[in-house]
Amino acid sequence: DIVMTQSPDSLAVSLGERATINCKSSQSVLYSSNNKNYLAWYQQKPGQPPKLLIYWASTRQSGVPDRFSGSGSGTDFTLTISSLQAEDVAVYYCHQYYSSNTFGQGTKLEIK
Amino acid sequence: QVQLQESGPGLVKPSQTLSLTCTVSGVSISSAGEFWSWIRQPAGKGLEWIGRFQFSGNTDYNPSVKSRVSISVDASKNQFSLTVTSLTATDTAVYYCAREVSVAGYPYWFDPWGQGTLVTVSS
């Protein structure tokens, strides 16, 4: 299994400031034949199911605000929220779909 | 738009069998190329993929639960179901069904998800 490790486990950021969440995979999720990283990010608010934010490591899902961005390649990935809004308080998960499916343990994002 | 809704018993006893159903609307589960999955989340913990099916007959399961789970389909009701046998307290979780977005016949990310149903295993 590919193990996904997120850091930090929790994060407190002031409104309007940048939030950065990291995700590291135990092996590369970059598929060489199409040069795509098989990595997605989800947002989960309390009492709700996860919501897809980003796929192919950096492609924003339709309707997701452009303050959310994904970057990285191979084994190291980052989700960045450029200017934190109150409605962004949630737990964020990375997900690799290169080999079966595994998720990171989640990062809880709060307002400082 | 595609929507999914889980249903099933909220409480089951240890050693018993759990059956959950996911009702899909907005798309036929028998459509070519569609993949449908079950994912669970213990309280306060992360996400675990359980397994998927494709209407063509292909199923895949997480090796960690493969010996105890099966996924079946009722195309006439546009539903698919999860069965988990030999339940223990560690199976207590919110169970989600989700569409696995596919491209060229390969499954990728999950979107959308159902609202989830809480299953508690307790005597």
C-alpha cells in the first residue's frame, strides 16, 4: 500500500492569511506515461462528507474558489489556501489513486 | 446532477452481518465506464476505501477487509450494496458511498459522495 502522510496534523491560521498543508506519499504517484500525478485533495466540514477540491494534484474542481491551489509532484504535494476565509475551517485530506486508494490522516484547519 | 444516498441499520451486534444500500440518482449505475465505491470513516479518524464495483462485473476490494466484504448491484433500483460479515467494534464508522470518476475506463478520484450513514457495532 502507498502510505500518505500529511503535515501538520492541525493548523491555526489568521483570517486572510495563507494556509499550507503538506502531503507526502511513500512512493511516487507520478505516472510517467502521461506525466500526471494521481493525487486529489478533499475538504470535510463537520457532519458533512468530503468534498473534492483538486485532482491531478493541481486541477481545481469546478466551483472551487481560486484561493485553493495544489502543487507538487512525485512524492511531495501541497494544498495552499491563499487567503483564509471563515468557511474554510475544515479537515483536509489528500488521496492517492495511483495504486488502489489511500488517504492521508487529515489536517484540521482552524482560525487563529 | 449525480446524487447518492446511503441507507441501512444504525446498530448491529458483534459477529453479525451488515448490509448497506446506496441509492443513486442522476445517472444510471449501469452506464459504461462508471465505478462505484464504498468508503468508511471511524469517528474522529481518517478515511478507508473499502471497495468498488463496475457494472461490467469487475469488483476490487481493500485487502484489509477483502475476506469479509462484498459489493452487489440492483440495476432495476439503481442501487448498489455493501455486505460486511463477522462484525467487530472496529467496524464502527460512518459509511459513505461515492462515484469514482473515471477517464478512459480507469477509476480516479471520488465525486460526489453520499451524506454517509453511521453504523455502530455493539451488543
